Amino acid sequence: MFTLDVQDSVGGRLTGTRSPSATAKVGTAAACRVQLALAIRGTPENAELASASRWIAPQVMASAKADLCEQDLKETLERIRRVVAPAAN
């Protein structure tokens, strides 16, 4: 679940953090923390999404399992893009 740190609907900015749950197992993507800053521009017919993001893995995963956090971040961004700017039908 994401918590929104900044909401600026007039400026089209959202900044949020997804923290791991207390039951997330170390060594899984669920243990990664994801921070996103999104800027939405354009019109309802032609929305553009710019993002700045990073993931933070528990220290024991940072080198050995970093690819899990990277993949999780990419999948999270793709889900957001599909909602904000869905493909034309």
C-alpha cells in the first residue's frame, strides 16, 4: 500500500512511498521499499506521466537480490502508467 507524502492536484504532482508490511519476507520483492514522485501533464485525452523513483532494499538484500527490487519498481511504474495513461482502444 502506498502512502501519499505530497498531493498537488493543481500542479499534477504526487509523491508516495510503499513500505513493506511487517510480514514481508526478506529476500522477496515485498520487502523492498519503493519511493515515487510523479508529475502528470497534458489533457484527459493525451496524458503524460513523468516519474522519478527509487527502491530501497533491506541491507541483506541490497547486493544479492537487488534485481528483485528493480523488477518490482518497474512493474509498479507500469501499473501506474496503465491507469494514468491507458492504451487507446
